[in-house]
Amino acid sequence: MFETLFKRPTTVARHREGPYVAERERFLNECAQHGYSHSMLVKIAWVLLTVAPHIDIDHGKRTTHEIARAVDRRPRPLRQSGPRKESPWTRELFLHFTRSWLSSLGCFDEPAPTPSAFGAEIDEFTRYMRDERGLSPVTITTRCDRLSWFFATLRPPRASIGAIALDDLDAFIATKHSQGWGRASLAALTSDLRSFFRYAEVRQWCRPGLAAAIDAPRLYTREGLPEAPSWIDVQRLLAVPVGDCAADIRDHAILLLLALYGLRRGEVASLRLDDLDWEGEWIHVFRPKQRRMQRYPLLPVLGAAILRYLREIRPQCEHRALFLALAAPLRPLSASSITAVAHARLTTLGVPVSPRGAHCLRHACARHLLDCGFSLKQIGDHLGHRSANATLNYTKVDLAGLREVAELDLGKLL
């Protein structure tokens, strides 16, 4: 590895003569497999060579404090003039790769994560939602996150869930309202809190009747309009020329999946190479809310976009996820990264919609299908809706159908 990174024999010899040469070279090979560039591998090699003399990996695990002390004791390059300064980024770079190196050797005593309040109860509630209710991973994660927020705001901290009162819940909801949460978001928050405290009542963790007393803002059936860009704006988004930039090539395939197929961001992030049937020209999508696979025709435009991404951009690696991050280390794109892709592209075009994200393209797909004359059943099947009520929201944006109703001559019926 050192002979690959450095050209001068004296530089190679210096790295070979340093302490823990086998361990350092093994870590560099691992970094290379994770997709780090040549220039970054050179930096990592110098980091390890500089810090290694001040690290003892032969006698137990090193702590965060010991790593920081070794990094601060390392020799700095001499400057010709001026005071010697070090940017925080440089120190963080040394700390990060030193910790990663020691972790790969099993020599880093990682600090235990701070236990969250009522973590055992949240874990038990998680198993209940997953195993007995069969809820989607997104729903489970959202509820657990909101519960953690609530428990973290309790002042003073409560010794047990039974010590939580209705005033604590009302104060938490009021705080979120003051932070700008809308009525729909607050209604979803109260629903999540009710769900947990109903379960807590069954387990006798809290006083009876607490869940029923949680008040939520009034919502009217299908009162809001699904926010979505016009189909003209979607066509503008998809018609942006795709050059040779790696991000443009990858993001174009992602946008096609969001806009033409109406996939959720998590469904795009969870796509795998095995989900593409090139011979049959199908793409298989796992629907988490329905807990089943759904098959779609592989449109030529999407197939061409994915093929270009696979041939020119996506590196060959052990990951089976379809879309990977462009920066090392190689890793699958997360759902939040899919949202960031859509947000950046919509913002660049100045599309007047809020919020700009992956889900608004799903709404745009549904509205386009409605305008094309597809039935609500067909639209719901295409979007993977579990309930017909979810598809009914789009009847409010069927302007042509509403106009026909408004123009009916009811006089002849009287």
C-alpha cells in the first residue's frame, strides 16, 4: 500500500520504519476498499504515522482522553515565519482517523452511549409495535423519536412513567406549537403520545385515563391540499440536461423514481440491485406499509438512467443497495439523503412549493395521474396506498371534475 501511495523511496521507507507498520497498512487497505480517494489515503497514512509513536496498542484499550493527548503531542511541521496555528478541522481529522484505526484493531474504549430516559419502556413499546401491530419501520422510528423528545424535556426528570402528569404532556405540546408546528403535525404528535400511554396503561406503568385526556387540535376530514409542484415544473425538473457530473447522473435516476413512480423516499433508499429484473424489464419495490413487494414496469427512460449510473458512477463493492453516497466511506443513501437530493434540485429551479422534498414529487405524480383520467383505485394501487382514504385526498385537486359538478343544472331534477 505504501508503495502505491508514495513515489519517493525515502518516503516509503519512513512509513515502513514507523511503529505498528502492519496495523497501519491493514487499515489503509480497508479505507481503500471503502472508496477513499488517493489524496485522502495519503492524508490518512500521514495521520497514522504521526500519531503512532504516541499510542500504545499493546496494553489494553485507549480512551478518548488518551487519543486526544496523543494527537496534541504529535510533532507539527515547522513554519518559516509567524505563529503556529492549527485549524479545528485538522485536529478533528487526526482524532477521527486515530479513533477509527484503533476501533478496527479493537483497541478503542468507546464511551458508552448516554442511556435515554425510560429506554427500557421505549424498547418494549417498539417490540409491541413491530411484532404485534406490524407497523412500518418509519412509523416506529417516528414514534420512538417523539417519545424520546418528550422524556428529555421533563424538568425535573421523573423517576417513573407513573409520575408523569397531564400537565407535562400539555406543556410539551404547547412548546412544539410555539416552535411553529402546525395543527396537522400537532395532531400526529398527540396521536403518537396517546398510542404509547394507552400501552403504558395496559402495562400499568401510568395512571388510568391519561391517554384519553391528551387533547389534540381539531382537524377536519381532508381539510388540507396535498402540496405538489405542477406537472410542468416536474417536466422541467426531469428535462434538466444530465452532464458528466457524478451527482447529476445518480440524482437523475432518483428523481425519475420519485416523480414517475411516486415512490416514498424510504422506498427509493431501500432499493437493491436484486430488485432490478433486466430480462423481464421489471423493478420490484418493497412497500413497508403493505409489507409486500410490488412490481412495476421498468420504463426505458429509467432503465437508461440506472444503467448509466451503474456503469459510470457506482463503484463495485460489497454493498447491495442501489444508490450509494458519492463521498467515502461507501455507504447506502439514507432516506433523508433522498429528500436532500429532491430539495436541492427543486430549489435550484425555483419551484414554488413548500416544503420542497421527495414527498411533494409523490403528490405531483398522484395529481398527474388524476388529471390523466385514472381512477382513485388505480392511483392508490400505483402509489401503494394501504387505505382508499389516503387516495381520496386528491379528489380536492381534481379541478376538472369539480367544475363539472358545479356546472350541473339541478333545476331539471326539482
